[in-house]
Amino acid sequence: MLGSRKHNHIIETPDTGKWQLAGYEASLPLTEKSNPITKEIDKADPLQIVHLLKLCDAEIFQEEGETVINYQRLYSESVLQTLIDVAKKMEDILKDPEHSLVVLSGCGTSGRLAYLLVTSFNRLLKGLQKKHNYDYIIAGGDKALLTSQEAPEDNPYLGAEELEKVCAGKKQVLFIGISCGLSAPFIAGQLDFCMNNLNVFTPVLVGFNPTNMARNEIIEGWHLTFYQVAERMQELQKNYRAFILNPAVGPEAITGSSRMKAGSATKIMLEILFLAAHRAAFSNKEITANGILDCLQAYERVHKVTYSQSKKISVLVNQVGESLQKGGHVYYIGWQTLGVMGIIDASECPPTFGADVGDVRGFINNGYKEMDNKEGNIASLGPEFCIAHDDFVRNILPHVNDNDTVLFLFTLDDDLSEIDKLATQISANTSNLHAVAHSTAGHYVPENVKKSFASIISITWPIVFSEYEGCFVQKLQRELCTKWILNIISTGGHILKGKIYYNYMMDLKVSNTKLFRRALAILQRVTGQSRLRCQEALLQAIYDTDELTDPIRTSEVTKHTQMASTKNQVVPTAVVILARNCSLTEARSRLDAHPTMREAIEACLRATGRKRTADQIAAGIHGEND
Ligand code: F6P
């Protein structure tokens, strides 16, 4: 199993895979390629699902191969050096809080992770009696922390405007723009703004494609592509005026689902960076490659700790799958930042799986007070923004039954009597109450708390003897572990519900240009038809019509995505139209005639003689004008 390795590792990583070969899905960037490891994940049982995700996540820590394309990886010297260079810039900023700022920005999960890191590290500074030094921006504002808001992601002007506002009056700003796919116009606008104001800004781009795979598509109403922005940054990096942190972590387990590996790698890489800068600024510890390598190893240990619970996690996957199949719900009830992890996981289910906002939801103790987000309490925006435990008890609990799964997320340092009280209350309505409980060696969930839960995944961490910072690092690791567990159960549950075909998110929301392109790529792959024909079928499904007019055909993509954001089952409908060469009405009734979307699609493709082989699917990718 071991590839060539220069460094000491805690876990085994898979052999270099097909995706590292030059011709593999050549028209797609790494973050949009399909991962050969998971190509049959839609047919896997819960235990196999967990195993496949374990292998995929292990690729994050794989080292650069020697015989295949030279993708730089997390452990590559070039990446370690950039981490050191950026940490040194950050150290200077931390030492001058009056005039300087670190800003993290992202869209979707990238923006949610920006928020999480910023609030966590500001709390760390507060604990050290230091001034706040970090700020975050998320496309779509704080409501995007809880629900998916894809449209603002397409607007480079909005990104730049928000950044200018946040940095008003600052003399030095380290700006970190996260776009896992090197693709979001919102981030491109911000990076461009920074590069036009280098007297104040040092821009850093974080993503997981090589720069030559940055999105090179015209951005509506703007003069640059993301690729051109990244190219300019690359030039500036030669003089340390800008930086790009873009190790490859391999394709996502569910194609394009950057909330998964890319999200985890964002968290790992930025935490390593922030910790190194903090230690340098406040404890006089030099920023070295060895220090960074030690941190990386600690994160590998989190992978090991998490997946040592594979069996128990698979039981939960099965449970969540059953709930979703029966039309039930999944509720994460978390404490402190573990509550945030639940909210983050839940927020991506609608755009990824075409889930309803109520299907998977997260709740946190003390609601917005605990969230500490910039816009404060936004519960008035609608029921999906009511996120406190009290809201759950008041609005949701009366309707909870055995079809639902409720999952508590806590540590033994949280208020156990409050946990016990809430668990007792919920267990009166459902026998499907489970928990992920983090403890330190020698500490166990008390029997009286245990009694309400049908199962507990108990994660034990070493006792930290070193002070405040050691506990803080462990908190970050518990978050990552929880993220992995939640990603597995929400992805696994939706796989069991039939929302995934091969490893493609078939029922994605087509709500921005990136997702429109992804939808087209999926249609081409599964039907093998031309791009033009796939686009026609996609537009038919979006505009609810069998007759496409010229104004529809010639509209901008953002018009299509606006329209699509209110529609259901857009991509599955288009697949059936293409496979059966049928009308919209017939496509919809064929979808309805099967218990799951995956079975419907499989039946339609089988009827056209398109056999289920992964190679055939891979051969379905055609060029732009095909
Ligand atoms: O467009 C929605 C989305 O795909 C989210 O699912 C994801 O978290 C976000 O975009 C971020 O994408 P990126 O980091 O590649 O810009």
C-alpha cells in the first residue's frame, strides 16, 4: 500500500491512483475529476462506504509521486516553504494589531471554514489578552454560514467591495482567499483587488488544483478569468508579494464535492499556518519546516483516530440512510464548535444531494451567542435560521419520531447535566438517539448520560499536559474528526437513499456557473452524448419546456442558474430526456416510477444499451464543442 515516502507517517496512504496519470479525464481540473477509488460507491454497503472514504481521505497525506505527473502535495517542499513564508508574514501582522489584519474569505464550505478559523483564533488571542486580529468574509453574508447561497459566488465585484469594507483604515492586510477549485469569481475579484493595492495587501490563494488548472472561463461582466488572476499571482510570488498554497489532495470521493477532502485540507493547512504564526509571534518559536511537519503528522493521527471507529460509524451511516429513505430527518445537536461542525455539514446537503433544507439540520447550544458570527442573531430570516437547542426543543422536537435520527456532538468538558437533560427529553420521542462523544484518556461518558443513547461513538484523545494552547490544538483536532464523521454519515446516508450514481452527485442544485458546468460534465459522462445535446436537455429541465426558444438558448449562464435554483431534480430529468429521447413529462414520470433516483437512471440507461461500466462512463467525457 505504501507509495514512495520521504517523511515519517502515521497512516498508510493508497498507491498512486489512475487520476495521477496524464490523460485521466484530461479536460477536467483535479477537483472536478472522478476518483477511481469510489467509482462504485453507489452500490457499496455502509461498511464499504466508510472504507472507501477512509482511503480517499488518506490521499490528503500522500506524498508526491516520482513516476507520474508531478503534482505538488501537502508534504512537498514547495508547499512547506510557502507555508513558512506566509506564516512569517502573518507573524508580523500579529505583532501589529492596531494597523494590521488577517482576512479569510471563501464561498460555501470554504467561507464557513474561514468563519470557524477566524472565530477560534480570535478567541485564542482573547485568552492571551491580545487584540482581535482576524476577520472573515463569506459570499452571501452570514446567512451563507447556515444555508447554501451559491449565486453571490459568481460576483467578483461583490467580493472586492466586501473586502474593501472589512479592511478600511488598515495599513497591512494579509488576505487569504480560499477557492478549492481555483474557480470562484467572488474570490478572484478579491485577489485582483489586493494585487492592485499591494502597498496594503499581501494576497494568498488557497486551493487544490495546480495553477494551470484554474478556471479559464470568462466571468460575466468582468475582464479577467480566474486563471489570469492566478497567473499574475504566480508572477508576484517570485518576489514574495503574493502566495499560492495549492497542494493536490486528489479528486473528491463524490465528484466535485469540495466540502469533503478539500474542506478538510483547507482546515488542516490553515490551522498549521495560523499555529506556526502564533507560536512565533507570542512564544518566540521559530517557524521551521520540522515544526510544520510535526503538525501535519498530528493531523494524520486524527485520520487514524477517526477511522479506528469505522465499524460504529458504518452503523450510523446505515441508520441515517434508513431515516432518509423513510422521509425522516437527521438532526445534529452539538455543543460549542462541534455544533458549528454539524451546521456546516448540514448546510451542504441541499446543493449536493438535492435534499430539502429540513432533511439534515444542525443546532448549537446558545445559538448565535455561541456562534459569535459578525451579523449576530439572524433567526428572524426564517425557520432554517433558528439554530439554538431551545429552537430545536420548541419547533422540531414535538414532531420527532423513530423515523428520525438525532446525533449529539459533545466533549466530556461540556455541561453533562444539560446534555443528560436534553437527551432524556429527546429519547422520549425517538429511539434513534446517538452520540459522538470526545473524551481524554481515563475519562468515560457517565452511565447516567449513556442510558439515553442507542449508540455512542466514543473518541479518546491523549491528556494534554501543556496549558492553554495544547487544549486549543486538541479542540481543532476534535473538530476535524467530527467533520470527517459527519461527512461520512451525510454522504453515506444519501448514497443509501439513491442520490448518487457511480460517484456523481446526480441531484445537485444547478445554482451557479460552476455547478452549471459540473451538471453538463455529469450529463456527458453518464449519457455519452454531445455537449450541445446535453446543454439542450439541461435547459429543457431548467425552463420546464420541450421547446427551447432562441432567447432561452442565448441567455447568459447566470440567467439559467437563477431559474434552476428554484427547480427540483434538474439533472436527473435531463439524463432521462437524453437517455430515452423523450418529453419532459415522460422523463418526470419515469423518475417517479422508481423508488430511488439512482434506480430510475440506471433503468433508463440500461434500456438504451448503455451498460454500467466505469470505463464507458469515463469515455463519456467530450471536449467543449463536441
Ligand atoms: O458552489 C457551491 C460550492 O460548490 C460549495 O459546495 C462549496 O463549498 C463552494 O462552492 C466552494 O467552492 P470553492 O472553494 O471551490 O470556491
